[in-house]
Amino acid sequence: MPKKPKSGTREKVASTVAPLAEDLLLELASRGAGRRPVEMRHVARLRKAALSCSKTACLSACDRIASQGIGFDDIADLYVPAVARTLGDDWVDDRISFASTSVGAAMLQWLLGALEQAHLHSDIAVDGPGVLLMVPAGEHHTLGAVLLGQQLRRRGFWVRPMLQARAESLQPTLQRRLNATMISASPATGMQDLRRLVTAARKATAEASPVLIGGTIADLEPRLADRSGADHVATDVQDALRFCQFEDRSGVSLV
């Protein structure tokens, strides 16, 4: 039976599944010297655990993958985004329901937190640059932004997350700590709301701190920086750090 054509609305909603996750996966895979290619048998194992809505199953799947010599950082950086991408693709092609996609993404997001706490945790870099990391209110999934925050913390940055950010809720109380704002958005966020969020971020952070936008909206909205008022459209972590002229405190080269 031929696949049903995808509607524009369906594609737009699908783009909210794990914003930034695919960009992060591609960037990390291309950059990661010494990393092994993603093995689909491990992706399938972790996907099955996520869809089961069992925290125990997710942790067991990670332990099983780790027993094959794959580090927990690679599980977070490569395998979680790979599973998220399969969930989004399968929903678009009517192979799983949106409810199942949402459950799977939520479990993956929980797993990232559990992995960071148990295996990837490092002390908050109180002297490092501060980044305000926002997902606009109304976005369905925040997995990509959570992964981005974890990536930044492992590089020595102090991260202030706001996963359902509204312009009116931003207050200039942490000006001296916030040296940049990164917004992860999808086309589900209207341009007017995005402009208001960018304007509010400028008022809430230190003077001249850059505001960057990433996520799936970057691939679908032409002239995004001009239309939103942002300083830069970042397609991956390294691009964002280079634009902000931040040193990668993990020792990873930005070149």
C-alpha cells in the first residue's frame, strides 16, 4: 500500500519532535574523532525501551549498550538523538502514533537527565560563561534543548534553562551571569512570538550579549536572523560557540 502524502500541517508538527537533536547528531558524528559509528541494533534496543515507558528498561538498555564498550557520553550524544530521529520519521510516515512519539521523546529526555546525574555529571562551572537556553512556550518537545544544555555544561558553561519561555516572564535579574542566549525553536513558534522572545532576552541579559536561534526552524525559515532580530542562526554547538567567541573549556578544538 503506498504511503499517504504528508500534509504541510503534519510536517510542521513533526518538526517539533526533538528540536536540534538531528543537527547535534550530524555535527557530533562528523566531528567525533575516535567515536564508532552508531550501531542500529543499539538504536533499536534503546528505542524499544523508550517506547515501553519504563525507566528501568531505559537504564537497562543503556547498561547493555555500555557493556559493548560504548561510553555513556556517546549514548547521550549519539544514540539518544538517533532514537529521537527514528521516532519523528516513523510518526511522519504513520508507523507510530503521535502519543507514542511523545512518550518516547519524554523517556529519552528523562534518560538524558539520569545519565548526566549518574555518569556524566561535572561540577557547575561557576566561573564559566553563562548561557540562557530557551525553548519557546507551546513547543511540544524539548529533548534537543536538554541535550544542548548537557553539551554546554560538559564544555564548562553555566546554563540557565527555560523550557517553556515567555517574553513577559524574562527578568533582568541575572545580567552579569548570562553572556549569550540560545533559543531552540521549531516552525510551531510564530515569528511574532519569536521576535518578542529575542527582544526580551536582550533586555534580560548582559549588554551586547548575542542572541542565537537554532532548531528545525533554521532549515525552514528564510532570513531567520533578520526576521526574528537575532544575531545569528546556529546550526550546531560548535557554530554557536565560534560566533560567541567562547573558548571550548573541554579542550575540544573549535576549528
